[in-house]
Amino acid sequence: MILLLIILHEFYKGRNSSLSTKGGENLHCNMALPIERKTEWQYRGEGNCSLAVANLEEQQVYRFVKQYYTQQLDAITKSLDSQQTNLPTDIIEDELRKVINYVENVMQPLLSTHYVEPPVLCEIKNGLTKEAEVMVNESRPVHRRCKSQDNVDTRARTALVLPDLCFLPTTNTGPVYTCTQSLSNGTTVINDTACGPTISIELKPKKGFLPQSQYIDKASLRHQVCKYCMHQRLKAREGQWPRPTNYCPLDLFSGNRQRMKHALLGLIHTPQNNLKICKNGVEVYGAHKQKDLNLLLKDFFTGDARNKYLTSFLDLVIEILLSPRSKGGNSIETPSFNSQVCYNSKYVPKSHSKGDSGKLPMECVLEKIYSVQSLDELDIDGIYPIYQHLQTHLNSYPQHRSNWGLDGPYSEDWLTRSTFTDNSEHLQSAVLKVKKFLISKTVQDCSIMVALQPLVKRPSDMSSVINFDEQYFRYSISIIDLDPKRFDKIPTYYIMEQEMEKAYQENMDKVKLRDIGKKCETL
Ligand SMILES: O=P(O)(O)O[C@@H]1[C@@H](OP(=O)(O)O)[C@H](OP(=O)(O)O)[C@H](O)[C@H](OP(=O)(O)O)[C@H]1OP(=O)(O)O
Ligand SMILES: Nc1ncnc2c1ncn2[C@@H]1O[C@H](COP(=O)(O)OP(=O)(O)OP(=O)(O)O)[C@@H](O)[C@H]1O
């Protein structure tokens, strides 16, 4: 019997990997099998909507939906159709399918197959989500353990699944942690492919440009201070994080290595939810855990860099962030890219280093993210009146909401199609602007995952290998968290933007008053 179950297990495992490129059209997963053996789960992270846990055996990460997610979903579904009687399990499944379609049909073509892999829909057996949640509980941040909204929704019968991006794409032998391998005859040989730990770094870069929209008041601070820096004041006032960060997204997106390093050091100083570093999948640095990185990186570099491991690591990450994956070889600078400076940034330019033009190379991950973020040309000030206009129209013609695909389905032509020919050109163009805005919002909230492993020598296959400081590293780079943003959230965006600007302005006024006070004291 056990043998039969194992054979079935292997069969489904094979199916799982072969289906993973099909964007989850079918439901499949070995998690549905009645294997008695307990799965080894390891914590990977979480947001408001999902708990991400790695199945160590499969090297896959499951995103289990939380109760917060289903409550939101329930409210939205009821507001759109008060008659709806679907079961929560079906609603969740439909919604997860939409996420897959959005990533596959909208995000991947825009951001490239090199960086984006659509998740797969996986059926999960009863009791599995709870089992995983209990197993990883100790690793979760304390504030996530007490609210019922942060509990996984055990009614869900499906989950989104992606490869474990804290590791390099798996080989037949699985991830390699050590430099040596024990052979069956008792001898030990040096592993010539990979050596040392896998370090992953996750960056949530946020919005990388200052708006140039004509709809924003000319006198507005938003032309000088980026959204992230403004938001920091509001977050500080609301006690979301103990201290504001030195990180500014415009420094990271500048393409200038010195500025980028300044940005990364800002994140090391205050990671908040914008930086997370893992060693062999275990978080070692982030918002809630800050271990000695120089010590942790010691077995990652071969040279005797003493306390400079962190500096070397950041330089290596910068090289990867600027490397043009899809083209390979030389970097071509992006013609449309103009590096901007945020008034709030603490970066002080140093002497210009050689080869540092301060431009983003075409096709590097930052350039891809930047160019898709730039689809929003109007900013919220230009979009909000369009939203109101569309809402007024929808009050009279509610059926147009689905014609326009505002809540999906996300087909290949979601952005470009004009199936709503009975609408005026004006309306069609309004819908297109809103869609571009929502796409940009998704990419303003995504994360970059880089995984790296040192190699002992130059490998014969140099794809996804970087030569840095006379050492070779294999690496992978992916963009995650590309879920669609809701049309109905536009009014919230509008209010939030005003609150952020107000909070920033009030803080500036306070600082000014304090400075005047200090001057008066010295007179
Ligand atoms: O509005 P922002 O810029 O604060 O972004 C939100 C994120 O906050 P952050 O500032 O990154 O800490 C927020 O992140 P956290 O849950 O706070 O980690 C979410 O990603 C939120 O997206 P959604 O509502 O879950 O779809 C994000 O909302 P969207 O604006 O992307 O809809
Ligand atoms: N495939 C993966 N490999 C490794 N870690 C992952 C993977 N997917 C997610 N994670 C980790 O889990 C975290 C939370 O995942 P995710 O962003 O999908 O949750 P979320 O609830 O949608 O977040 P938010 O509410 O902030 O949008 C990520 O920030 C990342 O640290």
C-alpha cells in the first residue's frame, strides 16, 4: 500500500512540475494525496492577504489565503452582486485563477519571462493549511500571531504555488549547501558546481519616479519629494514603524552604483518591509530580525575581506540588479530614462566612479520595473476624476463593468482590446488610462527576489553566472507579488496621497519652527 502511495506521489509530482508553465489551467497537486507522512513546512513570509510557506521536499512555496483576504473578497462580491450564492471555496478559487491569468497575460509580457513566472493553482487537502500554519507559527512575527484576520482560511481548497525563490532553480539533486559531497565508497570529493550557502535578498523597491503629471498642482511638494519618502512621515505619525528610513527608491532606480549603494545601506539601516535577507531559506535580516551580516556572509566569499563582506555583497547585488538578463552581454542604456533626485534623499554625490553613467541598462530588472511603473502618466490626481466619470457611467450601465474587464478576466488582450464598441472613444480611452494606472500600482508594490550561491570555479555553463571579484556566483532573479489592484481602491489612493502630502508638509513646518526657535535662542 505504502509503495503504491509513493508511486502515486511521484506521478503527481511529475505532473506538478510539467504543469507549472501552463499557468494553472488545471487543478493539481500532490498536496491532495492522502500521504500519511507529515510535510516539512518552513516559513517564508506573509502580507495581509497570504501566508507563504515552503514545502521543503518539493522546494515550492505555497501562498495560503488568510481570513482577511476572504473577508475582503466576500464584501466585494456581495457589493457587486447582492444575489450571489457561491460558496467561499469557489469564490477563492475563481479569484486565485484571476491572479494567475493576470500574472501570465498582463504582467509577464510587460516585465518579461526572464523575471516573471506565473504561479500554479494547487488543490490542498483538508487540514493541510492548519498543519502548515501550526508548524511555522514560531517563525512568524509576533504581531501576526494574535489577530484572527491573520489566520489562514481553512475553508480554502486551493493555493497559489511558486518555486521557492530563496533558492536557485532546482536541479535533480536539489539545493546544495556544502562544498563537499560524500560518495558511497566513503570518500569525499569537492563539489565543483556550487559551494557554500544560498543567500537570498528580497527588495520591495516601491515607486521609482517623481510624477510629472500636469494634474498635480505646480506648487505641490510631490514634484520634489517621492511618494515613498512622503509616506514615511505618515507611517511614523501612525506608529507603523519606530523610525523613518534613509532609503529612497529614486536612489535605487538611479542606475548610479554609488547612489544605489546608499539606497541599499538605507535599507540595511531600516529594513521595514522593503528588505529581507535569508540564508538557506531562513530569514537572517529584515524588519524583525537583524543578525550580524558580516559574520553570516563569511562563508559566502572566498577572499579574506574581513569586515567588508557586507559591502562586497551589496556591490554584487547591484551588479545583478543592473545586469541585462534577456539580452546578455553589454548594457545598453535606456534612452527614455532620466534619473531623478528626491528632495528628501540623504545621498551626497561623491566623485563620479568610472563607468557609472547613472542610467539604467535596458532589460535589467530595475529598468523593466521602472518602465512598467511609468505606464501611469497621470498619477492619482489625473486618474481620480476619470474614475468618478466611469463610476457615474456605471451607475446607469452596470453591465459595462464586466464588459470593460475591470475585475478581470485577465485575457491576453485585457489591456488592448476594445470589445466595448458601443462606448464612445472617450470612454474607451478612460478605461485604458485606468487600466494602465492599476498595472503601474501593481508594479509599485512588487518585490524583487535574488538568490545567489558561490561556485568553486568557472562553470562550463555560464548562464545566470556572474563573475565578481575573481569569484563566480550562480544567481536567479524574479519579480513576485504581482496581483491585480482593485478598481474600487482608487478613492483610497486619492485620500492616501493627500494624507501623505499633508503629513510631510506638517513635519517640514515643525522642523522649520524648531530651527527658528534654535536661532532665537542663540541671539
Ligand atoms: O499603498 P502603499 O504604497 O502603502 O502599499 C501597500 C503596502 O504597504 P507598504 O507601504 O508597502 O508597506 C502593503 O504592504 P503591507 O501589507 O503593509 O506589507 C500592501 O502590499 C498593499 O497592497 P494590498 O492592499 O495588500 O493589495 C499596498 O497597497 P497598494 O497601494 O499597493 O494597493
Ligand atoms: N516563491 C517564493 N519564494 C520565497 N519566498 C516567497 C515566495 N513567495 C512569497 N514569499 C515570501 O512571502 C512574503 C509574502 O508573500 P506575498 O507578498 O505574496 O504576500 P501578500 O499577502 O500578497 O503580501 P501583501 O499583502 O504585502 O501584498 C514575500 O514578501 C516573500 O518574503
